Amino acid sequence: MPQYTELRRELDTLTTEAFRPELAEIDRLPTLEIARTMNGEDTTVPAAVAAQLPSIAAAIDGIADRMARGGRLVYAGAGTAGRLGVLDASECPPTFNTTPGQEVVGLIAGGPAAMVTSIEGAEDSRELAAEDLDALGLTAADTVVGISASGRTPYAVGAVEHARALGALTVGLSCNADSPLAAAADHGIEVVVGPEIVVGSTRLKAGTAQKLVLNMLSTITMIRLGKTYGSLMVDVRASNEKLRARSRRIVSLATGADDTAIEQALTATGGEVKPAILTLLARVDAPTAARLLSESGGHLRKALESAGR
């Protein structure tokens, strides 16, 4: 029992676990009023994220620098936080043509089964986090982002501590101030969203805040790596009909070419959007476009400059 007494004291200090007397009878309100209350709570999240933008930007610059040199971006968390990391990682291949499971990786305490089923005790193990990172062959070239609403989850803290000991860049994303997670990381991001509408249910505002920050970490990193041309997803992987249609629209928006020219360009480049755009804008053939992109590190703007456009 002593360990639970200590844990309860710790939870009592966390903003995300705070009890709000003004909501003590929320269950007696009409459904519409509860919805208005919840919606009002959600509107406070962007401001909390905005307060952390300098820290977020600094972390992104560090991540992009490592990834430009071949490093990976690894998310590590438990429960909702872990699921959000896995979600963000899984969206990078279709959006930015990253290699599944190799460039952006999501780790959740308890493994893949924990995405849909609670794995009891997994979040309490620092050792499990170290084992999961070692299984990836983590190196100093990589970045590990520990995610935890409370900022104290042993799995997330352990992941950051182990990664930092190996020389990897580390980021700690939490929703409480002065968290052990942020203290353990090279870059601490603490988005303090305050108490939840349901006490301790951090899949709510805290989860929304974490999703917004993860969106920034991955998306802006990919922008820095040349995965976009302006706001266009020029590295999109056309793996289904919707994405194939989107690929053609992206080429059209980037070049203003007609449908026939777009089809010819995409056929010549094996359906790859970025070199297709380059063939049209720089008026070069597909092999030349591929060479220019390789020489520019995959940055379309740099390739266009090299081609004199």
C-alpha cells in the first residue's frame, strides 16, 4: 500500500489530474450543454500549444538535422500517448513517401497489441522501453520523442533516458509543467492544457494537444527535408485511387500543365510526383530529373535552381 499512497500524492500534484468542483454535476446537464462545455474546453488547446512554439521549433530543427544525415524519428509512449505516436508514424509513408517502419517509427508500451487492448503494467517499465529501443538498433544518429500526458510515465521517461545515454537526440512531450520527462530530454515541450472535463481522462485535451504537436514535429521536419514543394505533397506515395488522383492534381497545381503532359510525365517517372514536376518545369527528361534530385538531396527547389529554373 505505501507505493500507492505515494503515487496518489504524485497524481494530486498533476494539473492533468485535477478535480474541478464546478463540473461536479456535469452529468446532470442537458447533452447540448455538456457538448458546449467540452467544446469550450477544446478551444483552449491551441493557445497552450502556441506558448510552446519556440521549444517545438528548436526540437524540429534538431530532428531534421539528424534525419538529413540518415537518422530516424522514433516516438515512444504508453496508452493514448503511444497510440498517437504510432498513428503519426504510420501516416508518414503515404504522405511523405518515407519507408514504413524505418524512418519514422512508433513504439507503444506492450507492443502492437496495445494499440487496441490495454497491456497492464507495460507503461510502468523503464526496462521495457530500453529493450524496445535496443531492438530497433537505436544509434546516436536517431531522435527519440517520449510522449506522456502526465510527464511521469516510466516507459516514456525510460525511453528518453536510454536514448540520451546512447547519444541520440531526445524530446520530451508532456502536458504538465516541470515534468520528469521534459527534464530528462534535450528538448522539453510542456503543453499545459489544464484539468480535463472528466478527471484524469487525458485522451481529451491532453491528447488533442499531443496530436497537434506531433503533427508539427513530423510535418515541419518533412518540409525541412524537402518533402514538400510549397504546400504541395510532392513526395506523396500514390498507393490507391484517391492518392493517384491527388498526384495528378499536385503536378497540375505545381506546373499548370495540361492533362496529357501530366500523364506523360508521370508515366516517364514511374508515377513519382517530384521528378514529374521537374521534367515539366525544367524541361528535362526523367533520368536527368532523377539525377538533379539526387544531387540536391531530394529538394525540388534546389533541383530547379540547378537546372536554371
